[in-house]
Amino acid sequence: MSVIGVDLGGTKLALAVFEKDGRIIDRKTSPLENREGEDVGKLIVSEVQQMISSNKEISSVGICVPGIYYADTGCVWAPNISGWDNYPL
């Protein structure tokens, strides 16, 4: 089984598929290109879906965001992404 790691920054989205031993077997970077709010969320979903379709044995996906994750609501605050003041991730 492999896992997908997603790193959302202020200007780009980076994804990688990792094997159990930590080896990277696939990776992709996509610029945010001034996307805001829901458009950033749609980009994340689209890129993760593409990674899953290319790498069938995915057991989990993890994501980090430039801000704060509120576990009680499942929302995030990402100050450098417009429209992500209380975004449901």
C-alpha cells in the first residue's frame, strides 16, 4: 500500500505518492494561479483523484495547509489563500 502526501502552499500544490519505505514513486506540482476559495479545493480534489487513478494501491491521503486546522469542525484557516477563512477541508 502507498500513501499520498499533499502540501498546499500559498502559490502551489505539491503531491507525492510514497511507498511504505518512504520512497517517492510519483509526484506532481500544480501552480495555484491566483485561484481562491472553492477553486483551490476543487484543484486539490482533482489532483488527488488523478494520483489515485494512476496509483491504484493508495491506503490514505494526508494534507498540510498554511494555517490552522480546526479538528472539531473539519475546517481550516489559511490566511494566504483568499476565501479560506473557515474552509471545510
